[in-house]
Amino acid sequence: MHVSLKSNFSSLLDVVNFRKDDWEAAGRLIRQRIRQRTAKGVDGQNRGFAPYSASYAEQRKKAGLPTSPVNLTLSGEMLNGIIIEATRLGVTVTFRD
């Protein structure tokens, strides 16, 4: 899955002299907020994730795993796959395929 959000910060760049490491720091903050929000079971629009299907919830329960909130963290692979790519002009935050 590839998620992309693009914003044009050209007017901001005219006022503030951001460096690559500034954008890197912004990317780390974005990654941290995604992880924190997801751990609470909340998506980017501040809505709860859809509940697990009854059969999957039962599988999780039998395995001793929580069934609520849905937090997308069974393996941790997705949230550990957040990639930050900073340049001197901006930052891209994506998920590894």
C-alpha cells in the first residue's frame, strides 16, 4: 500500500530557511503521531477503525490478543515500515510495500 500526501510549501520556503534536517525532524514527528494515533485505534481523520470481523476477533481472542481497540499492530510491520525521505525542499512520509 502506498499513501501519498503532497503539499506545496514554496511560499513557506520563501520566508523560512528550512534545511534538510528540519524536514527530517518534521517527518519523525509525523511518524510518531501516526504511531500514537494508530495505537489508540484512531485514523488520520480522528475516527475509530472499523471493528474486527467476528471470526477474526474470535481468532485474536483465542490467541490471547485484544480485540479492541482495532490498532493495526498485530505484527508491527506496517507501523515499523514508515519511511521518511527528506530533502532541503520538503519531506515525504510513506509506508513500505
